[in-house]
Amino acid sequence: MSISVKHLTKYYGDQAAVDNISFEAKNGEILGFLGPNGAGKSTTMKIITGFIPATEGVVEVCGHNILEHPMKVRQLVGYLPEHNPLYLDMYVKEYLDFVGKVYKIENRKARIDEMIEMVGLQREQHKQIGALSKGYRQRVGLAQAMIHNPEVLILDEPTSGLDPNQLEDIRALIKKIGKEKTVMLSTHIMQEVEAVCDKVIIIKNGTLVANESASALQQNSATQVVYVEFEGKVSRNQLSKIPTIRKVEEVGTNSFLLEANLDNDIRKIIAQYAKEKDLLILTLRKEEKSLEEVFKELTK
């Protein structure tokens, strides 16, 4: 496993920022790491990179324990923190050259040119970092995280501040990188997770609440959603009185989205209701919950 986390716990005083979580990420896998603000995402990432120590638990990167082999782990990991720490008075190529020297990269000039092209900084490469937009600063941060060709890439909110076109470019880049390396990606953008991630981990209050693929999460949701359209007049209030229905959303003329528990197939209940009320059903289908809805359900 490229990343192995076992019973990881981190206390700040009496508060557990991370509370006994375990998960793994394989080579060639993009892992989406989700959770509300303050859930412990950034703390977990900082521990994996060796930036801060854990209180308890074992973390290994490519088979190397981060406590026993901290320098080796730093060589294997590329890290883009949430708050991108850049030297604003340095020029783009000057900064990347500085980072390359830290990693003792041979043939730095060729590698810098490769990174500039990879992240789309060709037009900005001769500018001072302080003169760049937030989106281009993120690209500089990505370039520094990848310049030493790490086995594991840890990205904390990598697309923050990017416009839609830049988002598409960076997502494509992350997918390309994820075919050969392990990428751990923290984000609040659910479309991003659905677009690039192979597996999703969700934490809440420092504890693990989900660890599976995005599609499996949506299918295994604690509730079911059904779309129904009637021929005749039906009120939202009428439908809300049907047993097991938790939520009714009117989406069109006599058409509704109904949410219910998983105890019974709500489609059978709706069909029985229509028969009793002498209503004709035009459409009745089960809807897949969006990842955003599942996220809210697990973290509310």
C-alpha cells in the first residue's frame, strides 16, 4: 500500500482532532478525502506528510513508517497545503529552481520546464509570484509538489480559486497523475470527487463515517429517493402524510421527489396509494442520490 493509516489519533489538549481512524490507498488510486470544516482532514494530511506527529497510531508511506524514516517519507511525498506557502517576492522559475535544489534534483532546468508545461504556467513563468492570480499561484504550488517526482501526492484543496476552465485542466492533470501515483485529494467540491476519485473517505468530528467508492456511497445511502408524476391533481401535503415518507419536494406540475427510509420500497407504497386514490401514475422511478446529498446525510 502506498498509504497505510492504522488507528490514527491526534489530540490538541483534551480535544481529539482525529479519533482512531484507519484507511489505505493503493498505487494508481485517487482517494477523495472529505469532511466538514474542522473534521480533521488537514490534520490527517499533515501527519501523513510528517509535518506534525500523531498522538497514537501507525502511518506508513510506501512501506516506510513516518516516525522511523521521516526523511525517506518526505522524499516520497509531494504536498500542497490548503494555504499555499509561496515566496511572493520570487519569480516562478526562480522559486521552482529553489525547490529543486532542496530536493537535489539533477538536470533541474529540464525538470522545471517540464513542470511549467504540465501545470500550464508557460505565459506566467517569468512573472513574480506575488503578481499572479490565486489560480496561477495554485499551479505554482502544484508544480513544487510534483517537481521531485514523488510516489504519493497529497493535495489539500488544490482547485481553490480556479475558474471553470482552470478547474477542468487541473482535474485532467490529477487524473493523469493518478494513473501512476497515489493521490490523496481533499476538497469541498463534490463534482470534483465524482469526476476524478476512485475511492472516497468521509470523516466527521475526527472519526471515519465512510470509506468506499463514490457510486457505492450513493447506492448505500440510508434513504431512498423516488421521482413520481401523476396525471391528476395531487398536493404536496397529501403525499407528506403517506407513512415512511420523510420529505416531499415539488419539482413540476403534479410531479414530486419523495424521500423515505430504506425499510420498504417506496415505489410499492406509492403505487398502492395511487390505486386507493384512483390516481394514474405517468412516471415512477428510483433516483440515485447525489454525492452532495450523501455527504450531508453522513455529516449533518
